[in-house]
Amino acid sequence: MNVVAKFEIPYYQCLDESSILHGNLPDSVKDTKQLVKLYRLMVLLRIFDTKAIALQRTGKLGTYPSTRGQEAVFVGMGAALANDDVFVPYYRDVGTLIQRGVKLSDILLYWGGDERGNCYHKDSEDFPYSVPVGSQPLHGAGIATALKIRGEKRAVLVTCGDGASSQGDFYEALNVAGAWKLPIVFVVSNNQWAISVPRSAQSASQTIAQKAVAAGIEGEQVDGNDVIAVCDRVTLALKKAREKNEPVLLEILSYRQSDHTTADDASRYEPQGIREKEWLKEPIGRMRKYLEAAKLWDEEKEKALQAECSVDVEGVVKEYLNTPPQSPESMFDSLYAKLPDIYLEQREQLIQKEIVAHG
């Protein structure tokens, strides 16, 4: 027997569970102001997340997917993206989207059932939320193909959850990215659960990152509770994609400190005690402890930040709740370039009903 190939999957961590930095800060996050900014964004995201769940529980928001315990994944990714990169999100990417110019009130609008929340500012080339599981990696591969054909030194960052990595679309996207050498980075946010299905039941693969091997591209794992490592590894992967057309698969590990969405009840399937155990690794406390040890943060600054974020989130909620609803006939607006007669008739009927209803 001859061994024709061997592969290894590296694991990256900068700030460990005890908030101790191993080695020097990476070049991508050497600025202490950036470290504080990353921390502030994670705190804002958690306060927003808590408020969004409260809105859903009181009937003021639709089904909502929490990001609790996963803040470092999305904040770190957002900090790594260049302005002219293209971001293709899945439904938990709030922490990335707000760094791409998306308003928190628009995110609430979307989860409140209003599609206008998915319409980002006019200059954005980022894609809207993808709720169908696993469809967006192929979209990302298509965009990356266009960028390569045009000869543009830009990259695509596409995200999905660990459950999506079991979809055929995911494998097809990896395969075409490797075969065509596309400028794309795939991020799998592995929070250990695909709704109620544990990671161990999804795949016999030891890691999700090693799925890159079959596609002929690089794959690696990153500590998703370490915002420094996330920002650095995504930054470096995007650089490879932009400059060398080398696609990369990053499996970013964290733990879902919530139900899958507010329509779920994880207590029916999640083992008791695991959440509390994993909470010891959570990203915000880890980063705060490091900043305090580096004399970059203290209790007074923390109180001020909590108050500031709470005020900001209340303002966001007010803006969302005061947004006038769409007119019913707007459901036809984006169906066709020119509406067929049968839809024109239905649209007119809705308009007349609105006129009658409002006198």
C-alpha cells in the first residue's frame, strides 16, 4: 500500500478560555482602539438580542433567531470584510450586517414580517438574508465567478450554519470554488446544533473544516469565542481570495446559548448542564477580562457602555414600532417587470378594499 495523500486541519485561537493571549496580537487587530471597538459591538449585539427576544415574547416581533453566545463569530467577520467585498449572509449575521451599514431597526423590521427590512442602502452589493438552509453558498460561488471574470480584486464572504454543511448545495459550492479557483471564503458557524439535531448526528466527519479537502481547498477551525482569532483568520482568508483566487473554508466553533429560534424549545432535546458548561467560554466575558488586564477597560467604562447601548437599542425599537406598515398591494410590486392582467386586477381590488376600509 502507498499513501497518496495526507491532510491536516489546523485550529486557531489567540485568546484562550482564561483570557490569556498566546503570542502577540495579530497584525489585523494590533490597534487597541479596534480591540475596544470589537468589544463594544459584541455588547451592543447582546443587548439588542435580548430586546429582540422580549419583543417577540410580547407579540411585537415575529420569529427571531438569537445570537447569544455567538457574538464573536459575527462581529469578527464583519470587522474583517473590506468595503468592496460582497457579503452573503444567513439568518444570524446581525453582528456582521450592522458593520455593513444595515440599521438595527431594519433587522427588526425584517423579523417583524416587513420585507423592506431586507432592502439595504442603495449602494450595497451585499445579498439579503437567506433563510432557506444551505442555498446561499451557491449564490456566493456565482458572485465570485463574476468577480473573477471581471478581473476585480474583490472577495465574497458567504456564511451558513453547521446544519447547512450537510446540504448538497454546500458541497457543490465548495467543489466549483475549488475547480474554478474562485475568490470566495466560506464560513460555517458551528454552534453545535442544526435546529434540534446535534453536530454528532449530522456528519461522521471529525470536523466540518475537512470537507474542504474533497474540494481541493484549504480548511481550518477557529475558536468562535475568540473575536481576535475570528477577525484575524477571516481577514487572512479574504486576502488569499482577493489576491490569489484561493478559496478557503473556515469552521468557526461556538455554542448556541439559546433556542434555535423563538419558535423552538431546546429544553426538549438539549442535555442538561451543557449550556452552563459552555457559557464559561463565552466571548464577551473573555474579551472584557483581557481588556481589563491590559488597562483598556474598567467598571466605569462598562457601566457607561451598558447605558449607552440600552439607550441606542430603545431608539431602534421606537423607530421600528413607529414604521408605518406597507400597503397590502405592495405584495405585487416586485413580482414582474410588468404585471399580468390577472394580477393587475387583484392589485386594484386590494386598493379598493383599502379605500373602503379607511373611509
